[in-house]
Amino acid sequence: MTAADTLTTTPLGGPSLPQERRLVTSIPGPRSQQLLERKAAAVAAGVGHTAPIEAVAAGGGVVVDADGNSLIDLGSGIAVTSVGNAHPKVVEAVQAQVAQFTHTCFMVSPYESYVAVAEALNRITPGDHAKKSALFNSGAEAVENAIKIARKFTKKPAVVAFDHGYHGRTNLTMALTAKAMPYKSGFGPFASEIYRAPLSYPYRDGLSGADAAAKAISIIEKQVGADNLAAVIIEPIQGEGGFIVPADGFLPAIVDWCRANDVVFIADEIQTGFARTGAMFASEIFGIVPDLITTAKGIAGGLPLAAVTGRAEIMDASHAGGLGGTYGGNPVACAAALASIEAFETEGLIERAREIGAILTERLTQIQAGDPRVGDVRGHGAMIAAEFVTADGSPDAALTAAVAKACIAEGVIVLTCGTYGNVIRFLPPLAITDDLLHEGIDVVAAALAAS
């Protein structure tokens, strides 16, 4: 028996949503096409979409559209629905909270669920030091507030982010984000005192973790200086940048340098958090303990919630009223988060992420062995990527886009990423069955072979 056998693989009333890939029309079907036409007329052009469908139901490992097509979900809404869409515990908790109240604003009339989420995060995030948390609405908000807190604590202005990093779309987080298109181009000027250091990218730089860290630290010391530096922020495994896994030793060396120089180390675990990588947080894989950690995405089963959690003395640096927001820690989202965290801890989801990772890695490595266009397979847990390249090893964005488009046409939702647009990332819900996962990979393999 695998962990999958103990999971809830369908939403409440599960038999009504079969766990299968089913195509009854082309993608998009007529009803989905009608919605896309309304979207084009009503929604700002800058808001894009990956799958041209009108989603009407989702759960386990599938998304069902208005035309009756059932698509295998290998994206989880970008690592959000990790417990599965409409997880029964989340549904029950949300329904109960909505019946009580939907909002009071925690800064006006506090409520228990906000405090309970903070307590849970303080308990489950890496490190046994005293911690405190603050809740927000989105990952970008969490990152912005982590930077605010670090600057307030250190009384220093500068922040270092890394090549290929993604931290959000607000003005400050665009400055932290490395990729110009589509995230930054034309939206400047950006926030000041943001600097960039080279990341460890083993597939492309060939450096050991120690050598890559030494290179990054040298640049930081020369171009910024520790006396000016409030924080270093990094995704332990990069998300939008291409699921880049740094070489062993890179992250510990950066953490050690930060500790020695009174620099706050911020782990952006917005995509890697909550069992996604086969650990509750990816920092655990690398043996590091962040000073501050930002979380969102998988935290609340699909409801908008985010957090900054960290060392109590750092978190307490802000004056009263310096942190917060009208909707931050909304009670409905908090109820969903508590139910989701319970599911992560009691339903074998960490173990399930490892099982999913083993299947993905084995299957993609087999494909790689027979097709040199798959340059690299990497990741941890249910966060695995394949990087596509040309014959000389250059990034092949065109092939990547063609494969992804063909997969969606055949009823499998996959997401692309990477600074060069040449990576397909696999982020299935942890509630997906082995059969659906294998079928999804079969479709990816066929799409690649036909491209």
C-alpha cells in the first residue's frame, strides 16, 4: 500500500467526479470558447491563461470543464491545491466559518483562527527558536513584508536576490524578480537598493556548491557590502526560474555568511512549502534554518493567504501598526489553512510527495535517456522539472511551448517556466492517483515524440 491509497482523491461527494482523463470535445470546446470570448471582451489583456477551458469542477487529480472534458492536473493552480481541490476537511472548515462571520479585520476585532495559524506556522517551520508570524493575502505581500521587517530590524537598506529568482509582481517584488518578460518589461522604474547575485545552477554553471557560494559572496561583498545589507532572499528551489536545485553546500554557505555578517536570511518558500518537495519545507532538505520564511500558495487549500514567520526578535522589530492589512489573515482563509495543515500532517502527504517525485523522476529520466532534447531532469518531491535544449545545449523555448500546447490539447495541464522559457514543471496535486500520473506522463512523452 502506498500513501496514495490513504488519500482523498475526489472532492466531497467524490463519485460524482471520476478520476479520469476524458475528452468529449476538442480543447477548447464550444462552451469554453464562449467564456474565452467574454474574457477577451471584459478582462484586461495582461491577464493571460494557460489552459483554454472554463473550469467548472476540480478535485483529486483532475479539472473538469464546461464541455464535460476532464483534464489531468499536473499544475495544481501553480502549487496551490496541494491537498487536492475541494478537500473535504477544507470544505467543512470553510463552510462552518462562513456561517459564523466572513470578516472583522484582525486589526480591529481579533479572532482565534488567525492566532491558531500563527501558532501552527511557528511550530512547523524550520528551527526550534522562538518564532512569531504575521499573515497577509499573497506571496508578493509576504515578501514585501519580510523585506520591511528585515530592514527595520537591521536598520540597513540593501537587499540581495539571485539570478533566475521570482518573488512577485508588485513594485518591490518585481525589482527582486529576475525575469523581464512577462513580469517586469515596461513596468519600471522599480524599487531601489535591490542587488542581484549569481545562483548555483549545476546544469549550466558546473560549479560545486562551495565554489558557487564563494562567487556569489564575493560579488555581494564587492558590490553591496555587508554593512549596507539588510537581507538576502532566495527560493531554496527556484520556482518560476526553472526549478533550479542549487548544488549541495551552496545554501548553507550563504546562510553561514549571513549569520557572520548580521544579514537576515529570508527563505522564499511560497512555491516549495507545505510538503511540495517531500519535506514540509524545502529548507529542511538543505539543512538550513532561515531567519524569516515566506509562505503562501499551498497554505490554505486554494484560498488566498500568506505569511511571514521568523525569529521572534526580528519579527518584533516593527512598531505596532507597521504590519497588517485589511484582509490579511481573513478568517475564512485561516479556517482553510488550519484544515490544510492538519491534512499535511495526518494524511501522509509528505510521503506522498516523495512517491510522486520518484515516479516523475524515473519516468522523465527514461524519456531523457532516449531523447537528448531533454537536457536535465531535476527537483524534489512533487516539484520536478524537465529542461528542453537544442543539439548544442542551448535553451529550446519553442519545443517547450509546443509540447505544453500539445499536452493541453490532449487533456493534460502542464506549466512552463524558466528564465529562458525552456522548462516544463510538474506540480501535481498530492491527491493524484498513480494511474493518472502515469497517464499524464504518457501524454507528455507522446507530445515530445511528435514535436
